[in-house]
Amino acid sequence: MKQWAPSIAWLYRRPGRKRRRAFKASPPVILSGGFACLILLGTLLLKLPFSTEQPITWLESLFTATSAVTVTGLVVVDTGATYTPFGMSVLALLIQAGGLGFMTFAVLAAISIGGHVGIQHQVLAKEAMQQTSLASIGRTAKAVVSLALIVEAIAVVGLTITWWQEKGFVDAFAESIFYAISAFNSAGFVLSPNGIVDYADSIPVNLIISILFVIGGLGFSVITNIYEKRRWYKFSVYTRAILWATLIINVLSVAIIWLLEMNNPATFANLSFGDQAMAAWFQATTPRSAGFNTVDTGAMTEASAVYTMLLMLIGGGSMSTAGGIKLGTFIVLLVATYAFLRRREYVTLLNRTVPQELVMKALAVTLVTLTLMFLGIFILMILNPLPFIDITFEVLSASATVGLSRGITAEVTGASQLVLVFLMFAGRVGPLTLAYFLATPRKRHIRFPETDIQVG
């Protein structure tokens, strides 16, 4: 089988149906094309007169649709003040579709009309959903949607109760639906210019929103593995590694953010001890998946900004609503580096050997991501007379589909916003998928003699 398997015929055929000539395309084309079509549809819908309170430009519509489909959360207009209830409904649907993934809905559509998912279609879905077993694709697709709807429904109830007295039932219910979808899908879209800064001291809002994006950022394969096995020793190596890494990174990040911001009068200094702890938790966990903030991100110290950029680069679990290079990639890089430093012949993780192919994939994903980020920073520095830290933060946020900003999204030039659109798209479809799309790989049957190259 070739690297990407045979060309995919994206045409569903029922048994007994006369064979028709099918449109053939490689998985990268279909995956990229699916998200591109969704973005285009969203752009057209958001540009409709009854979608906005006041007219917006095509670029603003494109940027918002891309940000929603790629579940990033960067905005160039005030979401709550600009869009009508219809427009916000479109945004919510784009976020849900982009978060759960184009392929999840494609697989469910094939299953729902009474057929089965063919082997070629499964290869495509397997790559998109980052699964190792073809047999688990249909089951995983159903679990993805079921989990999303159940968790979001619970969150809607909690947020509605919290906001009922302040906003009234109708507004509280409507906003709860929007925030539940935005948080679970790690989108970071908010309906207020201040984000959820006004609720920095609200325990229910902080807990519900953060729990949503933490669950979404773990990855559906981890959640389903936990649900099915329910015993630590039965969990897969990947699940245990992700849970350990998430715990360690979150605890370490809370301590670091708290120490860096506790004396900053613009963020933590004027908060009580309990509110500081809650703000530290929120700001430490949001960068790896969501774009929410309970303090002014632009007012945080530059040291905090740099550490936040590291968290954005790492991202969340594979097959999750989070972005970045993915936590699993980061773990493989760490254990591979450790194995090299200890002069070990094999890379191991939790008493299991990590295949060389996975190490190479982790290196490729990281290198492609860093290259895109560097190019984005370089271009935006040319186009905008803005501080380096702000532009770097913005580019990493777009590339990692996080959505946190130091307040320059609407200030950069139109060309810069188009660059951010591309970075958000590339970050969502996956740097490695994009690399395959730009240069279709072919397996070579010729092996050349080895040579020595000086490294380090």
C-alpha cells in the first residue's frame, strides 16, 4: 500500500448499485477541501444582511468564519455587538462542525443511510481522526458526537442556572448554548468585548468553562478509552501518557503563572488569594486548547506571555478540539531526546517501544509547524510596526488555533489578517497533512548507501 493508500473515491455506493465513475482525490485534498468548503459557506452566511447588526467586509466575514471553523477564537469585530441571533447561530454551528471535525460527520452520514464505511473511506477517516484501528472508526465517530452533546447539555444547564437571575431565562439559556459549544470545542468565542473577565470571581463560570475545554482538549480517544476500560491498568499507553502529562503540565503551569503574575497590578495583584488561585488555574489551562481569559492577556508580563506561547505550541491531545503540535507529539519528542542522551538504541514510553515512524512523524509535525510560525512572524513583522512579543504571540495563537490575543488582531493590516487566516487553516487541517497536500509523498523502492552527517 502506498503512503496514503490508493486514491479515495469519495462516492458512497450501496450494494447492487451500478458502478459509476467516481471522483478520485487523495486524503489531504479531501480533508483540506472539506474545511475550505465549510469556511466558504460560513463566509457567505455571515455576510448576509440579516446575519449582522451593521455591514461587515468580506475580509471580516472570511476571518470570522475561518476562526470559527478552525475553532481558534481570534476576532476582528465584536462578536456580541456585530452579529444578530441568526449570525451567532451560524457561528455556533461552524464551531461545532469544525470542532468535531469534517470527517466525523462524513462517517456518521455514511452510517446513518444504512450502509457501511468502505476500506478506502476508512483509511481517510483513520488519518483525519488519528485512530490506529480501522475497525474503531464508526464507533469513535458516534462516540464523538454523543459525548459532545451530553457534555454541552450539562454545561448549558449549569450556566443557565448561574446567569438566570442576572440575564433572565431566555438570554441566559441562549448565551449558555453559545458558550457551551465554544468552550467544549476550544473555540474561545465570547459575546462580550471583555471576554469572561467580568466573571473572574465566579466559581461556577470558571469551573464549567475550564472543565469543558479541558475535556475537549484531552481528545476523544482518551475519553472513550477511559469510559470503556474504567481501570488505570487497563488504559492504553497513550491514554496514561496523556493523563500524566496533562496533570504535570497543568500543576506546573498554575504555579508558574501564579508566581509571574501575583504582583502584577493589571492582573492578579488586586485579587483575593482565592481569586488569584482560580485565575492562575484558568490562565494556565486555557493556552493549550481554548482562547478564553479571565484577566487581560495583553496586560500579563512578557515572561507570562512567553510561557503561554510554549503552552500554545504544545497543544492538547490528538483527535481533540485543541490545536498545537499535540501533546502526544511533545511526549514523543521528549522520550526520543531522553533516549538519545542516554545512548539507548530504542525509544520507550511506559515500558513500550515507540516505533521509529512515530518519532519521525513527531519531528516532521514539529518542524513544519515551527516553519509556518517563523514565516508568519517574519511576514507580520514586515507588514506591521508592532512589538515583536505581540506579533509572535498572535502568530502562535493562530497557528495553534488557540485564540488568545494581546489585542492586535483588529489592528494588523488586511494582508496580515489573510496570513492569519492561512495559519489558522493550516493549524486546523494539520501541518503534516498540509505538507502531504503540497508535496504528495511516494514510497521509494531504492535504498541508497548510508553516510555520516555531522549533527550538533
